[in-house]
Amino acid sequence: MVLGNHEFNAVRVRHSRPGRAGQFLRRRNGEYRRHNHVQHRRFLDEVGLDSPLHREYLAWFSTLPLWLEVDGLRVVHACWDQQAMEVLRPLLGEGGSLSDQLVMASSREGVPEYTAIETILRGPEIERSI
């Protein structure tokens, strides 16, 4: 199993913003809170936000690799992108998993780590013209 975008977003709901008491990498209040909460409502309904079970699942999500390559088999949630992987590789935790440093670095729009993790977990954004 590899990490997907929904698991990554669930982890970001739990991570505090450095130097900003009460703020999280994935917002929990205001309009964004409603969107973010609706996105994984069933999970939160089952385990409860910040419950011991919630923390247990998030800890497990953080152990999942972002991608696997074993004997010619490649597994990734959305997009195998070597350039994005090279951006993320120095920040990976044990076994190719999330590290706190990676979660923090990849949660700010406009930085290479954000674009890289979005590509790996959601796929590249392509503008379409009609």
C-alpha cells in the first residue's frame, strides 16, 4: 500500500503550523474547514477528530511509502514522475514515508515540494481548453 492524497490531507489536518498556535497545515475553521471536513467526513465520523484512534491511524498513514519500486514493479497513487520524486527524496522518512519535514515543506503552495507531492499523489494539473 502507498500513501494517497486523502491520507496525506488527513495527516495535514493534525499537523500544527510552526509559530502559529491553534493553526494547522490543513485548515480546521472557516470556509476551508467545511470543505476539508466534508472531504473526509466518514473517516472523522468513524474515528473522531483528535481521538486516540484518529491519532493511531494518522501515525500509520505516516509510515506508508509515497511510492514503491520492486523488481520492475512501480506503485504510486497517481503519477510516477521522476523529477517530482527527486525533489521529495531528500525529505522522505524511513522506507520512503512521510517525515515531519516533508509534511511541512510540501504544505506551502508555490514551493517545489508542494508541486512535487501534488503530482505524486494527485497527478499533474493540465489546463483544458474547450
